[in-house]
Amino acid sequence: MKRTITYLYIIVFMLSNVPVMADNSDIHENAGTRAMTFLKIGVGAKAIGMGESQVAATDDLYASFWNPAGLTKLQRPQLALMHNEWFAEINQEFVGMAFPIGKSNTVGISANFLSFGDIQGRDQDGNLTEIFRPYDIAMTLSYARGIGESLALGINAKYMREQISDENGTGVAFDFGGMYAPSNLPISFGINAQNVGPRVKYVEDAFQLPFVLRLGTAYRFFNDNAILTMDFIRPTDNDNAIGLGIGYTIANILQIRTGYKYQLGGNDLGAISGLTGGFGLSILRFQIDYALVSFGDLGLTHRLSLIAHF
């Protein structure tokens, strides 16, 4: 118990010493000023069900989003598929593959696609025009390398495109991740700097990317059957947030998860909007996960993801 309390103090100290910018207004001053904001939508039902707190715990192909350094945890090649039934008839699809190379290296490739369905176009006078189908897509190449027994580093290179009617914007971005897990302690730490890159031009104007800094820690207990996670999330176009998650594995088959993501200053869609939950099933070479996320008045969203090991 003394060791557990010590680890929790370390977690609180690490996160409490991250500088936080206070914002007394209801809307962040940079809200709506960034391009490619779909890059902030998480992937993988496991991570989402734990309050989006995975930067120090991610250990499968979805690490390409949460922390590319986590790809070093892969023991065999993986195929990942995800469907996100989001609100307002918006759907997100993810597909990826990753391959361990030797003992210390992992490479991966993935695609993240967001579709908005059919939208009725109108001209400047309000007259009906043709129906268009806007979408966002990101193609990602990932590389991770383990250094010794405790340290891992990872990087993503991304090509993005946003299409709205006849106009589009394209760009490139990079993610830089690191993970440290002492071999003799059940605790790990992670960091991920997401969406580092030049401005994206639309028509005549150029906009910055939605940079996000994630810092987190994870603590495993009950013989690694339980995990507690905590992430500090600092975007440049919204309020800072803290994600908390807990997961428990039963008989190496069933995983039960819950979590909460809280924006400092209060969740815009109400306190219940940060609540998440889900479960997972490990069957032979397959991992199936489901997550339920509340968006307050906007309703519930559902994510279903699959990992196949080869």
C-alpha cells in the first residue's frame, strides 16, 4: 500500500507541475481557428473507453495515434480496424497494419477517414445547388524503436486532406512520442507531441494545425490484471483537459473499462459528456473492443474496433 501511495504522489506531482493557462471565457480564444481538426478524434475503442488516457499505456496498433512509441510493445504483426458511429451522422473509419522488425523496431501504416454524409449545397442567394460529400483523410507512416529495456521512442509522418465541395486543403504533419517504463516498477510515463507541421492553405488563407501535447502515466496492479491511467492533454485550440481511466481483465478474456475526460473549467456539453465506458474480448488471435461515449445533449457515440494478430 505504501508503494501504491508513493506512485500516486508521483503521478499527481508530474501533472500538477505542467503549466496551465487559465481561460475565464466560455469559449477558447483559438477555437475554430485550426485546420484539420479531425486529427484530434481518437481511435481505438480501448483507449476511448478509458477516458482517452493512453499515452503511457498504449500497447497495440492504435498507439500510432496515442503515442507511436507504444508500437514497440507489439510482439507480432497486427491488423486494426475501427468504426466510429459519431453524432450528426458523421462516421469515422480507421485501418492500419504494423510489423515488428527484429527486437527493437516496429513500422506501421494507417489511414484515418472521416465522412460527413450528403450535404445539400446552396449558392450565396440561398438557392439549392448540387449535393456534395465532404470528407477528411489522413495517411500515416509510423516508426518506433526501443532503447534498452525501459525507453522507447516513436514518430509519425502524416499526409492529410480535407475536401469541401470543390475546395480542398492538404498538408503534412509529424507526431513525436516517448515512453519510459522502469523494468522493476509497475508504472510507466509517456509523452506525445501531435500534429507538428506547417500551416494548411485553403483557397487564399492558411491556418495552423491543431497541435496537442499529451503527458501521462499508467500504474498496473493486481498482477497486471488492473490498470489505472491519467493523461494531461494540452491543445492549442481548446481548454486543457485531464483524462482518467481504469481497466480490469477477467480470466485473460474479458476486459471492463471506464473513464472520464474533464476539461479544466468545465465540460462545455455538461458534466456527463466526459463519461466513457466499454469492454473488450480476447478470442484466439483477435481482440474486439467496444466503447460508449456521452456527448451530453448531442447524444451517445459508439466505437467498435478489432485487432488481429498474425
